[in-house]
Amino acid sequence: MLLVLTAFSCNISEIETELPIPYRGDFLVLHGFICQGEGVRLILQKTVPHTCNECSNKVSNAVVSLYENGTYLFDLNTDDGYLYNSPSSFSPTVGSQYHVKAEADGMACAISSTVSPMQIVPVDTAYISTTETPYKVKVHYSFTDIPFERNQYIVRILAGDEDEFLWGTPYLFDNVIGDEVSNNGIIEGVSIFLLNSNLDEIKVMLYHLSSPLVQYLYSRQHNMFSEEDPFGEYPVPVLCNISNGYGFFGSYAKDTYTIRF
């Protein structure tokens, strides 16, 4: 089991394609996830020359399809040709394999690796306690690890109405005071959180991540650090699992515990 404790904010406009992608012609770029309770959410764009400031990365008349165990299910919905979603009635099946295929005129068909939805791991308890600093609190939380599996988790603390998309945010670690895994599989953690006088609740969000998604997030972090390294000759590449294109398609499950005060 790998336990990763972090808190970060996220903005859907901070898309992955802001990372440098070499231009070798027009290719599709897709980033998305499949999640229990949320279905599929995906952003589709295309590569553009870095020297062309007026070029648009929007893809016209694209079709993005979802497959289950190699069998076509349906085409994803879109209102703007940018963000694609599965129908609200769709719920992925744990144990099944899913992949997406994106097609657009004049570009190679982009196909993601297959992914399996993760099982939801519930937050068992969560509460806050005060610190010596008035505007800081400790957020305590616990959950029970799934036995006999190599699991990866992220604990994310949110306050207010924030976008819950998992994309576009550097993989930065929170100030984790400590965490402990007991013999019965219960994981306990404590994080420092800054309070706002207008807040009336805090959300503790537990993400159960697939192994490829963890590798992808770490590759993003290493890429960011290598870009800032004045002695680095080449940036660390970001993990890509899209054939005939760029991007990443992964899976996670999420549980939310709301603390009101």
C-alpha cells in the first residue's frame, strides 16, 4: 500500500496541454478519467505549433467513444467540443476494462490504454481540532485500507465551492503532521488547514487511485521540477498512455466526508 496525503486546489482551465508537447503535425490530445459515481469526463484538444499564437487547439466535429471490455458502449456527450461527458445514467463496473477512442477529420484516431474502475473506499471518520493559531485547524480523518491489495490514495481537503476536477494541478504535498497504519488496516492522518471566516463546512475527499494514475501524477511533478532545474539538460517526460496522440486516461474512485461547523 502506498499512502499519499495531500491537499490542493484545482481549476478546470489549467489543462494538461499547457505542458510542452513537441509539434510533429496535428494529433489529438485527450485527458480524462473514469470514476465511480461520476462516469467519464474528458477534455479533447489537438496539438498546435508553439510558434503559432493564432492557431486554435479546438477540435471540430470530433467523436469520442467509450468501450467496455472491447465492446462499443456509446459516444460521449459534448456541448462545446472541448469537455466530453458520459450520460448521467452510466456507472462503470468494477472489474471491467474501459478505453476511449477519439476520431476527427484529418487526424489519426487516438486510443487510450484500457483502465479498470477503482473501488470506493469510504472515509470512516473526520473532525477538526483547534491549534495555537486562530485561523489554522487540524483536520483529522481515518479510513480502512482494502486488504491484500497494493492501494494508492490521495486525501484532499476542500472548502467552499471549488471545482472537483482532478486535472491540471501540480502534485504538491500538504503539511502532513503524521499518518499511521494500524494492524487492522485503519489509516489515520492529520493535516493543517487554513480557515476562512466565511466557511461553514470542510470537505475531506478520499481518492482511491489506479497505479497508472499515480505514475502519471508523479511524472507531472518530476516534469515541473526538471523544467525549473537550471542544470537540467532535458525535462522529464510526462507519462502518456494514448496511442497515435498525447495525453492520459486514468481511473479513480472518490468518497466525500463533509464536516460542518
